[in-house]
Amino acid sequence: MLEFTDNHVGRAIVVALKGKVDNLSADLFDAHCRQLLGDGEQSFVFDCTELAYLSSAGLRVVLKLAKDIAPKGKIAFAAMNETVKEIFAVSGFGEMFRCYPTLEGAVQEGL
């Protein structure tokens, strides 16, 4: 099961992810991101404090979102656990997106 909690912090929408983004929940994740885009959001911080897992289907959603908001929008990830950090390292996403150890760090960077 995947749950979202959204909060505006500065210019960014902080999306707290709880659960797993896998093949079963990637469409829900995509729909949520599309809704936020439709509402005019351009800067996203994904709070991964309670994100247990992110599959390749979830990574595709992130990549699609990045393409849709380029070149003005921003995406950052915060508070990833070791499993999610490893997925980002192996996939190369850690080089493509800003990753912060804490949510506060991401927010302080002005996203």
C-alpha cells in the first residue's frame, strides 16, 4: 500500500511517501504526480522517510515527471533509507537528482 501526504514548503510541494512504490502502486504514484502537475506544481521534494521500496516502475514515474517539468522545475529526494539509496546508486538516479540526508536539508536549499 502506498500513501501520500502533501505540504507546501516555500516554492516546493513536499510529498511524503509511505509504503512501497512497486508495480502495483506505480500507477497510483504517477496519477498523484500528474494531479500535482495539473495543479501547477513545478518543484517537488519527495520525503522518503517512510518509503520502504522504489521499483523500476517507480523510477520511470520520476523520470517522466522530470521530463515534464524541465527545464524550470526541480525534483529532490530526502531522508532515503539504505535500500532506496542503493536503488538510486545502482540505477544512476543518485547522479541525476538532488538527494539530501534530511528533509530539512532539502527545504533549506530553497527548493
